[in-house]
Amino acid sequence: MKVTKNLLEYRFNQYNRLYFDSRLYYCKMQVIHSTNTVGWYVSEGKKKDGLLCGTIYIARNVDWTEELLKEIIIHEMIHHYVAQIDGHPHCDGFSWYGLFGHGTHYRAQVKRLKREFGLNIRIHGGPFYLQGYQPPTTLWGKLMEYISCRLT
Ligand SMILES: [Zn+2]
């Protein structure tokens, strides 16, 4: 299936209503061509109505299925939740965004969604779903992939 900005915005609103009690605001959705990961979240640092704004980027060069797209969008929405609602845009518990962005607040949401809705949102995304993906063969390549998996 093909992802568009409209589709992503529609899904964001739908999942916000279903899984986040319509509490999430000011999150832009962008479709991009990605070389290293299928989706990621950026907290923009500016505020509207006292709420932090953010952007979710979703790769277009993925053979998306409904299930995978849903999981990745919700995965990124949890990042927005942690930044906007929990107030941890840059670090989450002991962990540091960019390298280890899935700390205590993040994991609490993963558990809640599992408990309340039976959703399985995996913590580590990655480049594996990108079209034409080739696993790295060098140690450096593997290390970079390991790090980029944690950027999503
Ligand atoms: Zn993530």
C-alpha cells in the first residue's frame, strides 16, 4: 500500500481517538524517502498552547502492510506522547533520545497499550523493511544499523 500525508493524518487522528483518549495535539505527519529507518519522531522544541509540537516521519519506500504501518505509526505516537504529555522530549528515564529513546515512560505506554488493547508495539524498529534492504556486512555498518534502530 502507498502512504500519503493524508492517510497518515487520518490514521493519526483515528489512533489518537482509539488509543490515546484524543490527548495528542500538534503532531505533523511527513512522508519521506529513507535510507536507514522506516519511521521516526522529532520533538520540535517549540510550543503551541503550552504543548510541545512534534513531527512523525514515515518512509514511503517500504512495502507497507496495514499491520506494519499501524505498528510504526503508534510506535512514533508514543514518542509524541512521552514528549508532550509526560514532558520528556529529550530523555526518558535514564535513557537519552537519539541513542536510547525508549525508557521508562515509553515502556509504560507500550505496556498500557498491550494491557488495554492487546497491541504489540515493538520497541526496536529498523531498516529491515526498506525496499532493497541489504544487511550490513562490516562491523561499522552493523554498528551504525544498531544505533539507527534506536532512532525510530
Ligand atoms: Zn522509537
